Amino acid sequence: MRAWAGILALLLLASLSDGAHARERSESYLTIEVDEAALRGEWKVSLRDLSPVLGLDTDGDGESTWPEIQHRRQDIEGYLGSQLRLLADGMPAVPEFERLVYGTQQGEPFVLAEFAFRAPQPIDRLDLDYWLLFQQNPEHRGKLKIVWLGKGAHQTDVTRDSGTLTFTRETASGSGFLEMLASGVWHIWIGYDHVLFLLVLLIPAVFQRAASGREAVPDFRAAFTRVVIIVSAFTVAHSITLTCAAMQWIALPDRLVESAIAASVFVAAMLNLLPSTAGFGGTWVAFGFGLLHGFGFAGVLRDTEALGGPVWRTVLAFNLGVELGQLAIVCAFLPLAYWLRNTRFYRTGVVYGGSAAAGLCALLWFWRRAFALP
């Protein structure tokens, strides 16, 4: 019973920390693309941060919805414009806002403001002052990305103490391959739902089917082969949809994707409760639901990618990072699972208790994401 309680506590902690992390973090995302003399920008701001400043929650229910803000476009764009100062080669570059988009990501509503500016000659230097939300929250961070199309990119965090930032075309880095590789590793490690789905698939990989249901594999090679096949199926699947989404060939609503990912964890966990689930049993589950997880990775990629080089290179680097992150998880889990496969702790506590707890976490995630709950 202690083993069951420990596993349940750890998985519930992961679920709660996922939600707490999303609620406590205060970040906005500003991307500016410079194409010769033309400048275009996208500014993504959480309504959780923006609403108290502009009083957007008119009904006082703690949430700001599109009907509440659609008539406040001028106020929102005016406020954003007052929180940013741009100089193009020393001359003021006043953004002209063109569109305001409302959306949600992992249950968090946000607005995305699009703006443009055109200079009389090619832009080689940008000076930027950024003040958004620092007065209300000194810990707020602006995730800034300056992309010089055809040349390279700058990517940095802006804090209250950053002051005036200067970026030049000549100092832009290349495609950011190593940065995107590291970003892929990091985002698989902090993607609690992706990690839990992978672990749930790996739990029965150290067993094989038998007349009595399932029994431990005889050697490590057998377990390793099963894990390679399952992880490869997951990798191929999410690589396909990650590429399609990143190239903008397919687009799905974030709320639908995040809810479906939570559902995938629940289904995989429940399958582990069947005595016949063992060995290669999770291969098709890994591939089928891996297609959904690829759209989830693409959602992260939209907020982190450095498009100074070709899009395919950015996608490749990020995907390789995801695979390296997965490999680290497998290398940590598989030897331990193999060593414990014949113990009561693993056969009962991990397989049944751990899978049941994972299913409960997935239900909590699904409920929160599907109904946009805080």
C-alpha cells in the first residue's frame, strides 16, 4: 500500500505542479521579423496578466472571454503600443496594429496582436525598449525574438532591468540549430503529459504474454527490443505531425490537441490494467496517439522557434532535441524497470497502482483543458 500511495502522490504532484507552473509563470511573447525595409510583429500576451490592467473581466467571474474583449481592441492595442519603443536605424518606428486574435493554449486565454511598419530604406539596426507589465509584476518576462529574414535571429528574455536593447543585422546568429536542439530536450522534460504517456507505454515493456496473462521477459535484450519498437513508433508518429504543423500544412485548435493528449494518457494507462497488455502491445497505441502529441510539440515550437534559417532546419533541430530528451528518459527508466520486473512492488504497485494514478492525473488534465478551467 505504501508503494501505491507513493506513486499516486508523485503523479498527483506532477499534475498539480503542471497547473501551478502555468498559473504562476508570467510571460509574454514578442516576435519581430525584419525583411529589408519591412517590419512585422506578433505580440502574444496572456489575458490573465492583461485583464487586471485594463479591466477586461467585466462580469467578475475571474476569466476574460472573447465577447468581453472584442470591443476593447482599441484599448488593448493602445496599451501595447505604449509599452514598446522601437527605433529603426535611429528613427522612430511606430507600429501600426493590423489584427487582434483571441485564443487559448493549455487552458490559458491570450490575445495575439499583429503589427507592421515600413521604413524608407533597409533596416540594419533595431533599438528596443520594453515595459509591458513590469510595473504590475516585476518578475514578468518578455520572450523576445528578432528575426532578420535571410540572415539570422536574436532571441533573449527581457526583464525589468534590461534597459534599451540593440540588435543589428550583422550580429544575428545563424539558424539557431544548437539552441533549438536544447529547446527540444528541455520541452520534452517539462512536458509532464508527454513524459507520463511515454512512461505508461514503457511500464509493460518488461513483460511478455503468457498463458496466465503476462510474465517477466527472460533477459534485458528482449525488454530493450520492445522499448526500441514502442519508442520508434511514437517518434515516427509525432515527427510526422510536428513537421506538418510546423510547415503550416495542418492546423488544429490548441484546446482540442491538449485535451486529446490528456485523453491519450488515460487510454494508455487503462490498457495497462488489462492482464494481456505486455511487450509490443503498446506499439499501435504509441503510433496512433503519437500523431496527437506531434501537434502538441508544434504548439511549443511556435513559441520558441528561431526562424533565422530554413524552417526545415529549425524543425529538425527541435525534433532531434525531443528525441534526445526521450532517450534520456528511457535510459533512466528501463534498467530500473528491468531490475524490478519480478518484484511485487513493480508487478502490482507500478503496473496497477502507477497506471491507475496516471489515469487519474490524465482525467484531471482532460477536465481542466477541455473545459478551460483554471
